[in-house]
Amino acid sequence: MAESATGMIDVSIQPGFFSSFVDAFNFIFHQQEGGGGTLVGGPAKVLELTWAQVQVSGLALAGSLVIAVPIGAWFGHRGKGEFLAIGLGNAGRAVPEIAVIFLLAAVIGIGLRDVAIALAILGIPPILTNTFVGVRQVDPRAVEAGRGMGMSELAVLTRVELPLAVPTIMGGVRTAAINIVATATIASFVGYSTLGDFIINPQVYGTDGALAGAILVALLALAVELTLSGLQYLLTPRGLRLQHIGTGA
Amino acid sequence: MVINLRRRALFAVLAVSVVSVGATACGGGNSSSTTSGSNASIQSNPDNAKVTLTVGSKNFTEEYVLGEIYAQALEAAGYKVKKQLNLGSETVALKALKTGNISGYPEYTSTALQSFFSVKPQDIPPDAQGAYDMAKADLEKEGLTAFPPAPYSSANALGTLTSEAKKLGVTTISDLQGKSQDLTLAGPSECRERVDCLVGFEDDYGLQFKSFTPIDPALRYQVLDKGEAQLSILFTTDAQLFTDPDKYTLLTDDKHVLTPGYPMFITSQKVVDEAGPDFENTIVAVQKDLDINTIRELNARVDVDKQQPSAVAHQYLKAAGFVD
Amino acid sequence: MYVLAAKMHLAIPLAANDLPRSFFGGRRGQHPCESTDALFCPRWAVDNLHTYVDPALKQAYLVVISVVVGFAIAMALAVLSHRFKWLTPPIIGLTGVLYTVPSIAFFFLLLPITGFGTDTAVIALAAYTLQIIYRNAVTGLANVPTEARDAGRGMGMTRSQLLWRVEMPLAVPEIIAGLRIAAVSTMALATLAFLAGAGGLGQQLSAQPTFKTNILLVGGLVIAMAITFDLMLLAVQRLTTPWRRARPA
């Protein structure tokens, strides 16, 4: 951050915004003096908050999966409730995440557990809808073949439909995961510190810290997306891989 | 709580009517159970009509209230007034002031010194005059200036439920020594990295807490009420301290770790020159009755009663006699 | 006078346990919310709805601008990719990155370049819409039945005429489907625009984040506006595709 001759921090937009990014990277790798009188930044603190965000996101995503996949799969298998399943996906898109976070904080409380619950709720719609659609759209001949082989309904679901629905389901999981990781950034408001700390407190971490926080959140989201894309590739049955390269939900 | 307030209100109305009866019975004079009406009403000066002032404010209740009070007072003084309340943090507000988007806004001495001029919290004078002089001197180097501060100070405070304070037997922050390790502290996430917050409690008071929970300041009372934390960072001008004075206790900051901030209206020299003497005079006059109790009550009307800041500001100006 | 006053704790300095002396003589304002702990106060909502109008309009404005800008860019890219098919994977990748970066991070990444304000929000929100609109446009154009294309070529159309007179109109449903998703998602996201200094309903939410009526009003208004935009675009789709079209599953 530049300091003008009078000692006042210059808050105007620098024409050399490139230097802002350099300062931000500096924040990530070197501790520096913060506005509150302590040393801030540096790899240790960055890792601490990044890991915190990963933890709450992972917990929430697991929760979403546990609830959304069985429900979506079962109804998709039965072919019932299409309107609700699709409607839930659409409705989920319209809900502003920050409202859910604060509403749940006011109703159930704050801290890791409650934030995870709020995030899990946000993750359910895309996973549920995509599981439903994915299972529903499995080639009926494959389903018939399974039944013909004497499989129970549950076996048909788990051994035929779900594997074939993996690309679609994973598309939903990826959407949910990105939403969860993104929203976890503001968990700092409701009892759980994540990378959002750096972003929302420029008076302590400076504009360097805020930009660093933004960069880290962006990189984290991209890392999650890449990881899940890789996972999707691994989980997709080989026959399908040839058909579904690259696309998600 | 609603019933309590209604009863208090009824009682108060009864009280006031009896007092005024009593006052007239005693031959008039100041019926001042309150300072109502004891100020001269603001005169509208036609010369001011050619000046347009834009009053800004930051984005929390006390700022909205102050901004509205100043805006409405300046309007009463004959200025054309525009409002840009809810600008955001002090960095945004300062930028708006420097670019001329606003004519001025209420800022706290401590915020200005720390945020704009990188003064370390421990170097800030704790008294109003000292803090104001330092801030004004720094501002003047930037072509800005500040009017004398309002008669109250706003500071962070370490607060707890009175029941909890009694249970622990504490009245000052130092009393927490040896007890704090079982207690959870809630505060804004920045508190973790401030010498006038958690770091100060750890270093200057030697306190260790069981844990620190970062929260949006809006939740600072909720966490106490719900038992999500035993200690919370409150503000001395909080609404809840007016409506529930017995429910919460502010622990005395005996080692002076928590810096007080004095609210002053900051503006630019250019605007001051253009606007004439009524600009400063109105602002200084109208903030005269803003003692800590009054500002708490005004905050209460917004935060607790959920009234609009503009309405509450008008109620203050009217009750104080500045406007009709 | 003092005897009477002694009965009224308003007139004398307070003992520590007394009600703080009220500036207003103890007369409180009305209590428009039945209890600040209630889930929803209809009376307060009705009385104060007018304060939500401007932020709501600002948010709607942000969404419209962002979607229009995103649409323009995405369509240009789609037309290019339709002609030069090899462009598709890299553009999918690039728009995918823009989609994955959380909006909060995007806002703060743009800060050094465009500063606080509406521009920053619009750029970030528009970038977010690119992938969905682009993908749908490309798919829509690709899914035009070969018969239609052959018919057009048979009539002697140039490539450009083919695009604008045959392929585009037939791709409209797919494109509008993408627009609908984009509009709804952007409306929810725009709730965060206040972090970029662009106002919107998120500002109302952050002003009183513990007041449940406020949270529900903000959430409700966002969802209502999202549904409105969705239905409006659905109407546009119906109007612009008067012919019956057998859609592939």
C-alpha cells in the first residue's frame, strides 16, 4: 500500500494495479504489520484460514450428499415427483445464499456446526435435481436388462442407474461444491473464521489482505472444481467416458 | 420486554403530565424534566439557499442517526441538503469526501487516526481534546478539516450478562484474570488482530480465553442472550444499554486498552469556505445535547423499535427544540 | 414542584439501578414490530416496505445490465465457435473459470482495476453468466436438425443467411433456457453486490442482519424478482417460437 508524503494511506485507485497484485502475493507469503498493531498475513495464517474453509465446506458437502443423493435417486428411479425435483433446483438457484446464512444464524445459532448446516442446505438443490434427472434419464434398456437379470429394484438403482447417472450427478455436485465454498467465505460473520476474514477487514489486513483473500478464495474454488472434475472422470464408467467428455450439468 | 416498555411509556406519559401540571402550579419556568425545548430553534438563513451540501454517513445505525440529524439541521438552516447515507466503511466515506461526492460526514477520532493516518491504537490520546486536535491536524494536511466533537464518546467495551458478571464476581476486565480461560469471547473477526481488542486482552491484561468466536457486530447481544458466548465486544453507545440497562454489564477497562472515539463532523476546507459560518455553527449547536444516554436512546429507537433513522433524528431535533 | 418531581424518576438524577433518563420524557416511539424476536412482523413489513423499493430496483437494474452484457458477449462467442469449432473447448474452459470464481472474490479482484461501484458488480455478474449462455447457445445451434440446414442450403442460402434465418431461430428455445438460468442465478448473486459498493437488497440485509423480518423480506423480494424475470423470459420464448418443435430429450 502506498503511503503519500503526509503519511496518509492513499486509498485511490492506483493506475498501476499490477502492483496491487504483487502486494497481495506478498501478503500471502510474508507476514507484515497490520492496521491493528499485530503481524498479519504470511503462510501459516493463510493456510489456517484456507484449511478452515475447506473443512466447513467438506462437512457441508458431505451433508448435502447424504440427504440429496438418496432422495433424488429414489424418486428418479420411481419416476415420480419430477415437478418438485426440477422445481427445487430452479428455486434453489433463486435463493440468495447470504440470506440463508443469516437466517439460520438467527434461528439455530452460530459456529462451525450451524454454518455447516446452512451450507449443506444450500448444496442440496443442485445435487437433488441432478441426481433425479440423471437417474431418470438412464437408458431404459439398461434398466430392463438389469431387471431381466433378476436384480432387485435397489440393485437396479445402485448397480445400473447410479453409475450411468454419474456424469449428471457429478455436475450437480460440482455446482453445489462451488456454491458451498463460495458462501463459506462469509462464515466469518456467523461464528467461523474462513478466508473471508482477510476480505472483510481491510482496516486490519489492508487492501493487500483483501485482494490476497480474494485470490485465495478464487484459487480454492478452482482447485475444488478441478478435483471434482477429476473425480467425475474416475467415477464415470468407461463406456460413458467416451460420450461425456468435458461437459457437466 | 414489549410490555415493560409500554408500561414505562404509560408511566412516563403520566409522569410528564404531572410534572407539567406541577411546573405550571409553581409558576412555570423550565419544565425541564428533560432538556426538551431548551434550545433555540434553528433559523433559516436565506443566504444558505445557494449552497448545496451532501451529508454522508457510514453504514451503521449511529452513523445513520448522526447523518440524519446533521442533514435535517442543515436543511433547517436554509441549505439545500442531499443525503448519501450508508456509504460503507470509512475508506469509502473518505474517498467520497475527497472526490467531492459528499460535503462531509460524521467520523470518530479513533477511526480517522487509525484508519486514515496509521496511528497505532496505543498512541491515540484518550481524551476528547487531544484526540480531536491530533485528528484535525492530520486532516488539515489533506485539505480537510473537522468540527469540534459531540459530547459523548463511543468505544468498544467488554460486556457480559449482569447475571454472569455477578456469578463470576467481576466488575473490571482485570477481574477476569484466572477466570477467562473458561469463557468464550465473541467479537468482530478483526478483533483477533487488534491491540485494542483480543491481543490487548491477552498481552496487557494477561487473559487467555477458552475460544474466540468471530461474529458480525450485529450479533453481539444475541450471542450473550443465547449463551453462545459469555463475553462479547459491545459498544458504549449501544441501544440495548438503554433499553435493558440491568441486563448487561460493561466491564471497566481499567488498563485503558479500548480506545474511545469521539464523533466529529469531517469536511473539506473548500466546502467550509463556500458554505459560510452557519455550516459549522449548526453542526456544533445541534450535537450539543447528544450525551451518551441520548445517543443510546436514539440508537434504541432505530435498532429496537425499528423506526427509520430519519424519523428518529427528527424526533431528537424536535424534542431538543431545534426544529418545530 | 420538587415533591411532585420526586415521584417521577424523570426529573431527578438517576440512581444506578433506575431507568436511564429519557431525552424524550420517556415517551417511546411506537413498537411496529410485535416482538423483535418474532420470525416475521407483517405490520413492520407493510410500514417499511417502501424502504426496500430503491435497493430492489437497483438490484433489478444490475441484473438486467449484467445479463444483457453477458448475453451479447456470449452470443458473439457462440457465433464465432459455430463457425470455428475448435474455439469451443477453450472458450468453455475460460467461461468455466469465470463461472467458478466466487462472486465475492471476483468483486475484490476487480477492485484495484475498477474500484468500488456498479461497474465492478456488473463486470463480475456478467462474467458469471457467460458460461451458461454460451454453452446453451452452442448446444442450441448444434442441435438444429440437419433437415432444416439442408433445406436452407438447398434454397441457396449463404452461410450467414443460414445462421440468421434458420439456425438462430431454431436455437432460440435453448438460448432462452440459458438466459433464464442466467437471470435467476444473477438475481440471487446480485444480493452480494453491496460488497462491491453497488447497492442492492444486500445492503438492507447487512444493515440489520439479525432482524428476521428484514432477512425474510430481502430473501422474498429477491426470489420474487427472480421468478418474475424467469416468467418474463419464458413468455418471450413462447412468443418467439410460435411453431411446434419436437425437442430432443
